[in-house]
Amino acid sequence: MKSNIEATQGLVCAWIPEGATLRAFVNSPTFNEPTLGVVVGNKGNWTALAMFGLLFFIWPVPHTIALRNVLLVFLFFWVILGLDYTRVRSSFTMWRRPLLGLGLFTAWLFIELIFTPFWRHALSSINGQWLSALVAAAIGALVAMMARDRPTPQTVFLLFFAALGIHVLAEDAQGLLWAVHHGRFPLGLSGRRDKGLTAGPDKSNYLTNMTLDILVAELSLRLEGKRFLSVGKVALATALFATIFSFYLEAMRNGLIDILILTAFLLACVIRRHRAHFAGRTRLVVGSAALVAVILVGLDIKFDPRWDTLFATIPIAWNTAAHRQAWLNPGSPLPLLANGQAVSQSNYLRIAWIKEGLKSIIDFPLGLGYSRSAFGEALLLRFGKGAAIATSTNDGLLNLGLGVGLPGLVLWYLWYGWTIQGALAFFRGPSAFWGRALLLVLLDVGTRMLVDANLQDYMLQQFLFIVALLAGGAARSVGGENNEAVSAGPKPL
């Protein structure tokens, strides 16, 4: 990573005239001249956008870590040189509480190093995961607030959305090719789960749900006679169908949480907008959304065999003392149900790890240091060396709580709550799309982390990047740029 940083610094400094300091160069007339200010001019912004699109596209693609790091560092320096600092200060003022929460959480990660026995591992995780995610967040916000009038916030967003769309279409193409080869559509919910260009169906599903969040935010505007995306009704309906088909192919039952959230969101928007009566078009949209949610939930329950034994597995998995090796060392023989059938490994391990994860948080309330393998460290202290090979609870909330402890969880949800409050403040006006998309992404990821380990490695980088991008776009839109004027923007948070 250090070599990447040094190489990028050298590349950026190559634009600065010999003998000039960076500050002098930035303040010089040459730097501000559109024909010569390559770094921050429109050409520079478009180049940064191209790198931004490439970065988001390759983020979930396996074996691209080195390229990700190079793009992260290069893009960070590029957007820093092209910033309108007045705009940045104004935007930061609007989001000062979430920024404070993020700062306090980061400070706690370093304070925790003082008393954790795994401080070396925690420090490595902070450097390798958390700080790189903060760099990604900074890039997301700064890309949305780049200098000049071009590219517009809409253009920035459309490029980001196009990268998401490619992943959705790749997933759809994979399923259609399978259907052509076998002469029938895959019943993904009964075992076959496509992964598109990512490392697994869960990773692909995170992108699919994110795409749905954005499309539903746009659909909520259309119900009010407004729009953000410059596409017609047919194109929007096609995008929704392609994304829902991708969801079907991935067959991730935990992804149904987002479907229910999005349906409830649309219903709430319609009720708020049309309390007195429902027009025919409104009834059609709401009915269609509810029908899609019911169909997806019904198909998952019908074709996913894990639901059949879930309730019978709960008391067996909760009795962790009786079958300790089964959850300490995944791969060991599983307990049996009353009918002699082995329990579903997915159901059993999730339930047993939830119980033992909660017990470990009680045993170590201050946390064991920020790490994705904090559960394994807790098991090491509780049962001794070599007793367990499990390292993660497969639950983002428990993994985070084991690492940062109860104080860290409080600070995390303080930041999360302030960010949701900020999204709600941008719910109407020219920033409505940005605020609604941000709210849905936060609700999607926040609920998904209750059942999946979805906030680690590049997924954490992606999440903070998207949150910051949407927050920056909302703040920029309040200024009236490329939008209709507003009488009053949201108050600073």
C-alpha cells in the first residue's frame, strides 16, 4: 500500500512546475485557468469520474485488491486538488453531527488499543480496514462536490448507477445462459445461486439490493410527479424487473429484509402523499410492489428447505453446551433433529453463534479490539488455544460488538442515527432523491448487518463510499446547483 501511495504522489506532483510548492501552485492563476488547469478543470473532473466509475465497478470483483488500492489513492489526491473548498466547508457544516459521530467512533478504536491483549491485530485491522474505508468515504463525498459546474451531480450519480447496473445485468445474463443451456429457468431458491461478477451470491445480492434502494427512491419521486433519473417509465420498469430477476437468481433469504423495507417505504410515501384518496395509478404501483414482495417471500419459503427445519433447530442450537464441537469447529458432525435428520448447518451455526456471541460480549464488554475475527479471539480466551476454528459469528452486529465493545456500539449507532436524521432532513426539495436513496441504503445495510457479516473488507469501503457520495450529493443539491431553487434547505445537523 505504501508503494502505491508513493507512486501516486509522484504522479500527482509531476503536474506541478519545478520549484513551486503545492500551495503556491494551487493558488496560481495557471492552476485556475480552464485550458491549463488540467487537474481541476473539466477534463480533470471527467478523468476523475472515469476512475471513480472503474473503482466502483471493480470493488466487488475478486482478485482486484491491488488495482482498488491504486485507484483509491490516486483518486483521493486527484479530487483533493480539484475541490471547491467553500462548498466543502458548507457541506461539512450540514453533516457536522454524523462527522462528529464518525470521529468519536474512530477515536474509540485507538483508545481501545490500550487495554486489549490483541492490540497488534486490532491496529493492523484499523489500518487495513477502517482507515481505508474512511479514505473511500472521503472520496465519495469529494467526488460529489468536485469543483466547476461540470460534471453535474446527476452525471456523477449516473456513472455510479451504471456500475451497479452492469453487475445486475451480469447476474441476469448468467441466469439466462443457464436457462438456454438447460431449457428451463433456474430454481435458484432451491439450491442454485448465481454470483455474477462477484465472489459469491451474497456479495452480488448486496449490490442488487442497493440498486433496488435507488430505484425505489426514484419511484417514490415519480409517485409525486417528480423525477431525478432522466429515464422514461418503460426504462424504469425494465430496470426494476432486471433487478428483481437478479434478486431471484441470487436466492439470498436474508435479502428479503430489504424487500420488506422497500415495500413499507413505498406504502408510507403513498399514505403520506395521498391520505384522502388513492388514484388508479397509485393503487397499481402500491399493489404491484406489495405483490412482488409477497411473491418473493412466498417463493423463498416454498423452495428454500432451510425454512422447513428452522423452528425445530432453534432449541437444539441454543443448547450450545450439549454440542460444543459442532459450533466451535464448523465441519464437525451436526446434531440431529427428532426425525433423525441432521440440522441445517446454516440455521444451526447462526443460532449457536448468536448465543455464544452475546455471551462473549457480556464477558468482554469493552471489546477485544477492532477486527473481523474478534469472535475467534473471544473463543481463544474462553476455551483456550486450539479449542475452536470459528472466527466470525456471521452476524455483522455481533462481530462489531465483540471487537469494539459496548462503548463502540453506542458510538456506532450514534453515528448511524445522526446520519439517518440527516437523510430525513433532505427528504423533500431538490435534494429529495439523494436523501431518500441515502435513507434506504442505511436501512438496508443496517438491518442486513443483524443477520450477515456485511461490513468488512471491501464491503465496508463500498458502504461508507456510497453513504458519503449520497450525503455529498444532497448537500450540493441544496445550493440549487442544477436543480430548481428551494426556499429553505435543511438546518445544519
